[in-house]
Amino acid sequence: MTASAPGADRVPIGVLVCDDQGVIRAGYATIFAAQPDMTVVGEAGDGRTAVDLARRLRPDVVVMDVRMPGLDGIAATRLLAGPDVADPVKVLVVTTFNLDEYVYEALRAGASGFLLKDSSPADLVAGVRTVAAGEALLAPSVTRRLIGRFGSRVRPDPDPDGPLAALTGREREVLKLIAAGLSNAEIAATLVISRETVKTYVSHILTKLGLRDRVQAVVFAHRIGLVTAEA
């Protein structure tokens, strides 16, 4: 399946909804099914079922709860999007304020994004579109708590001068905007450049810093003090 912008003439974004609470699954499914560019391809109430369905259905985005029976959301995410997975699936983890360490572990497991369970329907829909488009997503409040408590673990004993020295001035500027949570389109508008140019900068930044994705770029930027999270 191919991610797309809203529009009935496009192939819809296939979403797999995974949560152990039926009411929440139903709510998410209703929200996504109401979007002209989305379709719900399946639902799962536990991690093992989530993995099995994701492997069989190949959704564009798996919306994954963390606490689920049997196989939890973190373990399921690792099986679907971990560093050893040849053809990873994009996973959007939905978490709560009191699960900071789970957020960190999900980041390591390969999640493409994080949202809080109290996010608005509009934010949830936007999050799925963002992840489907290949961009990482971190809710600002999640970012602050993640960096504050666990950022030091993401890149042990970093040498910030070395990696940053490899970046051009514009690349550093783009990295700051990534860390601030801006999408490629927003970065392009801010710097008055094309989206394709932004994509090129992002690719160069990840390669030069040895980072896997934008999520790690956000954590790295906060970790070395390039930007700071609000208290």
C-alpha cells in the first residue's frame, strides 16, 4: 500500500489498530474509517495477533498500544520494525504520560512515532499520515519527558563536536527544525526551499550522524544541547 495525501482518487493509507481495549479500538477505527485517504485493514487486541496481522496484511501504519496481554506493544514493535527486520512496518506507538521508559524502549524497538492517548482525533489522524509518509513523529510533551529522563542512553558517551563538525550550517539549521518537531513541508516553508531539498538535507544529516531515522535525530539534537526541551 502507498501512503497518500487526503483525496478519494488516491490509494488509501492502510491502518492496523492494535489495543487491548475494545472501546479504544472501535474509537480509533471509526476515526480512521471516516477519513477519505484511510482504510482500517484490521484490528488486534494483543501483541501476537498484531504481529501476525501486520505481517500478513502489510498495513502502511500500525497504531500500537504499549500495554497488551501476551506480547506487549514494545516487543511487537521490535518484531515488526526492529533493526534486524528486513522489511519493517511503520509503527505509531500511542502511549500515556506514565510510560516514559516504555517510550524509550519503543524508540529502540524501531517505532516511527509517538502520540499520547489523550491526543485529539485530528492529531491522531495527522500522526498516521505523517508516519505513513515516512516522517517520524514525536509529541512535544513525550519528547520533553523522553529527553529529560532517558536521552543520555540513546547515544552513550557521544562526542558532539565530531558529528556536528561534519554538518554544514544549513544542515545544522535543518536538524534544529527537525528537533523542534517540524515536518518536511514546514521546514521547507520556514527556510523557503523545496520539499525535495529538505529531504536531501535530512538524508545527509542522518548519514553523517549515523542515525537511523528522524526520531533518533530528535533525541540526538536534544542530547547534545543543539536544542533544549522545555520544562
